[in-house]
Amino acid sequence: MGDDSSAQYEFKRWRRYGKDRLYVTRVADSEQVGYFDVVAGTHHPGQPALSDELTAAVGAWSRPEGEPSPSPAPEPAAPGRSKDPDASPAPPPPTVIDLAHNAPGISLQAQIDAAHAAGQRATLLRRIFLGKHARSPWERGAIGERLVAAELQKLQEKDPRWLFLHSIPVGANDADIDHLLIGPAGVFSINSKNHAGMKVWVGGNTFMVNGVRQPHIRNSRHEAKRAAKLLSQAAGFDVHVRGMVVPINADDFTVKAQPDDVTVINRNRLRKHLRRLPERLPQPTVDILFEHARRSTTWLG
């Protein structure tokens, strides 16, 4: 091993998804100092104040006998000096957008604007079936997302350990996650469903609205698995995400049996349900996952 200072830290080497990272945890208080990207040769502290400590800890670390210490990857050749004169220049890295600024329902705004431009108006029937402010079905969805967002805000005001994002664009096919919630009880992808004035019935994998079966549970399951994969790739460790479907303002809401891997919960009971769940994630992990989740590049896959 390296010098004695390495005994102050616990080192964990993680290789998966084409990544190779060395995670550093302070032994005295179990503080996650951060990780060293062995492939890129870059340091990623858990918070800016830990940058120097992470660098020193990685410097003191050496692999057991027979394995080399992590070393930075060679720097890329300067532009214009490619060994292959016919090689195309590398594309610029994607722009990183902070998703923490996304408003709930913002991903539906283009469809809402198009409906308005097409002359859709808040007729009496739309007010009855879509809500008093809805001039199109897209507005019904946006209204539902804002109502769920208000519940998450109240949850955070009661317990600041809970962090959340809205309207997360995923991939390149206009898919999105209505809300991503990260807190002491885990990570949840939440799908808002505005079924105001309707009858909702749930039994296992069956989700019925006014007697018509809907794919909400299947879609939520797929969304959670995709979110777990992308967050795991970004964070460098396995992340479990549970899907949730939140019906809003249904006239009648009945759950005969919950699905095995998706939670269906009325909006009015959402906060109470979340606060009753057992704690699974320490706050440093919550913070690390939120930092990855808020970056738009995390969700490009």
C-alpha cells in the first residue's frame, strides 16, 4: 500500500458500463469524499470543499501488489495535429443544461401553444372534462404536473432532505419524466395523470379509467428502469428507481391491489406515503445523485 495517510480512507474500485472509477470514503465519519475517474484521470469531489482532500487521498493510494496505480489518461493531441490527415475533427461535447430550473409541465408547452394557434378554446365541455383552465388535452396534463409539483414542494418544506426535478427530457424521441424525486427513502420517477372527474380502478398490473384499460403501469415500469440505467451510468454505482403513478382529482379512486414494482397513489396521499417509507439513502448519496440527475447530459442515452 501507499503511505500511512491512505489508512484514513476507504477505497473502492468500480468498473462497469465502460467506466473505471475509484471511490474514496473518509473512515472516521464515513464522509464520501468523491471519486477519481481512472480512464479520464480526473477528480470528482462530493462537494467543492473536498477537492484538495480527494486529490491528496488518491495520491496516497496505490493498488495491491500486482496492480498498477491509477494514472491519468494521455492528453488528447492538439487540434490540427491528428495522425490521420483525413480524420474528421471530434464533435464538440454536448451542452450541459441544469434541469433544476425546469418548471413542471414545461415539456408540454409546445403542444399547448400549437393547440392555441389552431384555435382550440376553453369550451364548456373542455372545462368539464379537462379542467376550468384547459383549452386542450395537453393543458390537462400540464395542470396535473403542476399539482403534483406543489405536493413535492410541500414535502421538501417539511423535510429538506427531499430533492426533485421536473420535466426531464430523456433520449432523442421527446420522452420525458414528469418528476424525479430523490430523498432518504430512495429515488422515484413520478408520472402525473390528471383524471379529474373520472373513475380510476387499479388491480395489480391493470389500470382502468372509466372502464377503459390504460398502459400507465407498464409505462411507469419502463420509465423507472430506464431512469435507473442512466443514473447508474452517470453516478458509477447501481441506482434503484421505483416508478409511481399519481392520479389527480378522480371522482372515484379504488386500488384493489398494488402492482409489484410500481406504486399507484392518490395525489392527496402522496406526501404522507413518502414520509412513512423507511430510510434507504444517506444524505451524501442523495446529494450526489441529485447532482448527476440535474445534468441534461445524464439523460441523453
